[in-house]
Amino acid sequence: MQSSVSRTSRRWLVGLLILLIVAGVSWWLWPASAKKDQNAQPAGHTSRTGAMRPGFGGSTLPVPVLVAEVTRGDFPIYYKALGTVTALNTINVRSRVAGELVKVYFKEGHMVKAGELLAEIDPRSYQNALLQAEGTLLQNQAQLKNAQVDVQRYRGLYAEDSIAKQTLDTAEALVSQYQGTVKTNQAAVNDAKLNLEFTKIRAPISGRVGLRQLDVGNLVAANDTTALVVITQTEPIVVSFTLPENNLALVLERYRSGAKLPVQAWDRGDQKELASGVLSSIDNQIDVTTGTLKFKALFENRDQALFPNQFVNVRLLADTLKGVILAPTAALQYGTNGSFVYAMDGDKKVKIRTLKLGATDGDLTVVKEGLEPGDRVVLEGTDRLREGSLVEVVSNSSEVPTSAAGQLQGGPDADADPSAAKAQGTGKGKAGE
């Protein structure tokens, strides 16, 4: 029992001795490690003596910035939407008589004029039908003429009391019968002429013809479901688009006043203007499923820049604000207290200006309150600014020294004051109305 207690005591003593050795070694190495950390301390932090080193927050060097001037001018308000180009008229050209297609005169994809001959159906059977109708008409006209001569003769005999009144009445009735027959025959002749004319298929409107859907030699039925060709009227042409109901008040007010609202059609990439026109018509009810109202804009399209069923970006000029204050959108900052900019306070310092913003087009934003024409605002280099910061205005990024390039274009420093960033904000974006 005593031997077991003795072994346990020795183990505790050995462990305590090891701990003392480790503590002594750590104490011995501690000053060297602290000195190494002190020598590697980054710029912008205080040393053990309390002196501030150069860097963010404590630097006395001015921050290089790019600035732009606030101006006064007219600001157009555009409403943008996705539109579809629609032909003013679309005609499916079909034959009105049956027969064999013997000739096609148009060229696919070309422009045609109203009344221009497009194709021809074999006319021979319709020519024969016309001859037959004309022959029947001549026959009945001869019978009518003979009946009229008989009536004249019977009237003379009746005046001499040589024939009965019934004989005269019968002759007069026969004349009326032949007159009706002649009119029926004349209608048959006119119908045969019309069918013969229908064998020549002509363009009902001016426009562009599409691809031919029937070839020569095909038997065509009257009013066949398969059209010979499709004609679309492209001069002028319309673009259909929709606008949300919260944008309608201004547009409807100006439209009902008789103002012609300009409309622009841009390509799918929104890089090139294809055509310009005017708002021509509006729908009579809002779509309850989408909350939008349909509009149509009319374009002359003389250069054929717009094509039916083409998708375009529509810009409707709803109004133009006259003489408003305009600031570059790139200069706008957003924080917990709203929108603001860094404005030049003299030539060397900046100050924060809180703003009340209006409409924007992405490049310029209307400033309702906070700036005046001629004020200069910071475009680039805002990440290292705060109220009263010293700045150096440069005209472009190439003038910035290499050592300060990161201050102009880089993001916030890892050692930046988080409370200042939270209070002032660092984001950029478009301003709403």
C-alpha cells in the first residue's frame, strides 16, 4: 500500500517539473516574438508608443479623385418597354375560283403594288362558261323582242275590237316573262365575266410578298385553306407594346390633349436606334392579369428597318422636364440617411451633401434638392473619403501616382473604420423618382 502511494507521488512531481520547464521556455521566447510582431505592424495603425503611421485614417496625403460638374438643362422622361413589330395589314392571298395554277408572276420577298398581277389560273373553262351565258342571253333577248312585237300588234287589233282582251293580256304577260329571263341571263353573263377575271390573281394591297406556298401545276380550290402567298404591308408599320398602369397618368394626359408623343424603336441589344414614330392608339382596358395597357406606335418605315414580328426595345417620350439640375449618376452614394454625394468644398476638401433625387436615365439623375449648377461632385475615389477629407483633383486615372492608384480605384481598406462606412455608405446605383 505504501509502495503504491509512493509511485503516485513521484508521477505528480515529474509532471509538475515538466510544466515548469515549458513555462520557462515560453517566457524566454516571448520578447523576441513580440518584437517581431511590432516590426511587422501594417501602416495605418498606432505603434506601441501611440504614434500614428501613414495609411488610411491617419494619412495626411490628399486622396486623388475625379470630379464632374453639376449642370442645369432639359431632362427627357422615357418609358421603356419590349415591343413587337406588326404589319399594318396582313393578307393571305387565295384563289376565288378553282382550277390549275398555270403562271406565277411575283418574286418572293419583293414589294408589290395594289392591283399588280401575282398569278393566273387556267381560264379556258371560265371563257367557255362566259360564251354559254352570252349565247343564252342572246336567245332570250330575241324571244323578248318577238313578244314585244306581238303585243304591239295585239293592241291594234284590240282597239279595232278584233280580238279578245284575254289574248292581249297573255301577250303582255309573256313580254314580262321574257324581260325577267333576260335579266337572269345578264346576271349569268356578269358572273361568268367575274369568274374569268378571278382567274387572274392580283395583289389586294401594296406590300411585301412572302415565300410562294403553291407551285405551278397545282390544282387550286376556291377559297382554299392553303394560301398562294402572304402579303404584309410594311409602309407604314406599327409596333405594339405595353406599359404598367402606374405609368399611365402622364401618358394618357398628354395623349388626350392631342400631343404627339414620340416613340423610338431600338434593337434587341438596345444599342442602335432603328426607327422613330409617334404613338397612334391605345387599348380601351387594362389587362387584369398583368396590370398593363396596350399601345400602338406608327412608323413610316420607308427604309424597311422594321420587320413584321421583330422584337424591339421601345422608348416612349412621355415628357421633358425643363431647366432641372442634373448630376452624374456615378457620383451618387447611398447610406442609412438616404442619397448623398461628396461635393468639393473649395479646391482641397470635400463635404457630404444629402440629396433629394428625381428621375434618372442611368447616366444623369435629376436632383430636386441638395446641389446647385456649378457644384463639383466626386466621381471616382469616394471609397476613402469622409467629411472634410483632403483631396487632389485629377483629370483622368492616368495622372494618379502608382502608390495612390489603389486609393482611386480600389475597394475599401480592410482597416477602414466600419462605423464611418456604415454611416456614409459606399454603394452606387440608379436613382428613382
